[in-house]
Amino acid sequence: MASGAPIYLDAHSTTPVDPRVLEAMLPYFTEKFGNAASKTHAFGWTAESAVERSRETVAAIIGARSPKEIVFTSGATESDNLAVKGVVESVGPGAHVVTTAIEHHAVLDPCRHLEALGVGLTVVPVEANGIVDPARVAEAITDRTVLVSVMLANNEIGTIQPVGEIGRITRERGVLLHTDAAQAIGRVPIDVDAMGIDLLSISAHKIYGPKGVGALYVRSQKPRVRVAAQMDGGGHERGMRSGTLNVPAIVGLARACDVMRSEGDAETGRIRALRDRLWERFRRELDGVELNGDLERRLAGNLNVSFTGVSSDTLIGAVREIAVSSGSACTSASLEPSYVLRAVGASDARARSSVRFGVSRFTTEAEIDRAASLVVAAVRELRGLAID
Ligand SMILES: *Cc1c(COP(=O)(O)O)cnc(C)c1O
């Protein structure tokens, strides 16, 4: 097969900036460079009004009642840390937190950090399809529980969690609910009121925005959520996150949300068709392919497959033209099999032979076809079954 431009199928790690997003950002680097906290002149006012418009846009995409409930951060890692540590610290000693075994490190590690400081922690397992049973979350809640953190969509296997159902439980029990929606925003319907969500993390670079910017939704009414700042300083973002706002990035995050809001649904259909096309090729042309995670309740662009008998690292090395990942990019430096796949009960062998494909807004049908052919040929060859 002729080689060509590399094919990007790693959309869960990051996505390219949409040209419309870049265009919206550019003036805020140069002529509209003001500090949004400068109250005394037009440069500051221009920046501030761009930030406030952006806040409205981000609030709208998740159904937040007030733009004041949006706190801009450096990304979902910071939002997750602020949510988990911020809520627990605001409550004081004796707190207990519930989370799941397949959360992103940005949630799991702050939880472990708090546990080391004496905070109670229950990590709820997920079922074999990669979905958490809300009844198990309910069982884990104690009198001391202050926060439940369950991601909306998983970054490795793409499974969509029943956050709305969990929200009914946390409401009933008077416990706060945080959800990491970095992968879900714009791809899964979100309504913080209807779903009973009190805190929600997003990141721009997973939705065709720039890296290094995100937001945390913090409910201000029914109940009013208190979050202890993790960054002390000038008291920006209603005291929850000090530091001069990254105005161009914030404008980019909002534009990325805007595009998702207007085109997300149509785009999801197209992306799902491409994902299904890839999966069909693997199923038709190869034996020993196993889908990891639920078939239906998953992100449209996610395909996580184990190719029996083929190590994912070897396979990825054999198809260098395709950008894919084994497990999570965040842990790809380690030789341990993915903890997410282990949590869904996959054997070591199955976990070590898994590859994550992520279809994006810019993926073409031709790229899917070429990627399928390259992977099928490589798997056959590595299994020593290559013919003619
Ligand atoms: C990418 C990702 C994060 C981290 O987001 P950053 O903005 O890169 O810090 C957190 N959670 C999930 C589910 C993610 O996919």
C-alpha cells in the first residue's frame, strides 16, 4: 500500500483547533490584548466583555442557570482537582468521597491524595460493559459522604455513565455530584439541572479548541456549592481560581462550545458512521477481535478493540502511519496494562492487545478505509497468517 499523510485517529487524546475557533481567538492576542481584570480602561473592558460572553456560551451548552457558575481554568485536570479537593477542603475533616474505578487520573489521583490525608474514599467498580451500576454508587454513600465523582464519558473505552440516574440518588441523599465531562461535552446531551449535577469539568482541546484552557461548573443555587480555592492570589473567578485570565483561550473554548452546540448532533451521526465502518471492516476481515466497553452506550467516535494474540505496542509500531493509542495516552509511558480495561474484567492479555481508535470532526471516509486496510494487513502479518 502506498504511504501517504499520517491518519489521525487519536481524538480522545486531543483534537486539532477548528479554523473557526482560531479565527475567533486571534484578535485577543494582538489588538484586544487587555487584562480582563483591568477596570480602569477600554482595553480591560474589551477583554472582560469577551470573557463574560464566553461564560454565557459555556453556561448555555450545559444548561447552567447563570454564567456566574462557570469558573475558567487551565483544563479538565485543574477543574477536576478544584472540584474534588475544593469541595472536600470546604467541608473539613471527616469527609468521605465516592468515585469509580475507571475515572481519569485527574479525578482518581486527587482522590488518592485526599485519602492519604485521612479522607474516606470508596472506589466503586464498574460492570463488564464499562458502565457503573447506580445501585453500587448508592450503596457506597455513607453519612459522611460529601461528594460523588462519576465521569460522563470515559476516555479509553468511551462508555457513557448513567449520570442522570446517579444524580437522582445524590440529590435524595444530600450529597454533591461532580462529573468529568471532558470527553462528553457537545457529544452527549448535558443538562446540569435535569441530571442533578453540582460540579462539571470540561476542557477545550477535546472539542477542537486550544490546549491549556477549560472550565468548572459550580452550582450556585439549590444547593449553593462551596469550593475552596486551590490557587490563591488576586481573587479572580469569584475567588475560586486566581490568576490573570487567558482571554484568547477562553474565547476559543466558547467558540468551540458554540460550534458543538450548532453542529454536534449532525456531526455525531457522521462520526458514528465512520466508527461503525471501521469496526465492520475489522469484524468482517479478522478473527479474534473483541470490542472493549458497551456497544451502544459509548461515544460515537470511540472504538476500543483487542486483537487477540497481537500486542498493541507491536501493532501500533507496525502501522506508524496511523496515530492511535494503546490505553490512555496519559499512562502510555508505563508498561502496565490499562487500569480501565482491568476494571472491566479484561485479562492481562486482552488489555495488552487493545488499541483505541478515536474518530474526529476532520476524519474522512478515505482515511477510515486506509486505516482499516493497514490494520487488517498488520494484524494478519503479526499473527503469521499473511497469505499472498
Ligand atoms: C483529557 C481529559 C482530562 C484532562 O484534560 P486536560 O484539559 O488535558 O487537563 C480529564 N478527564 C478526561 C476524561 C479527559 O479525557
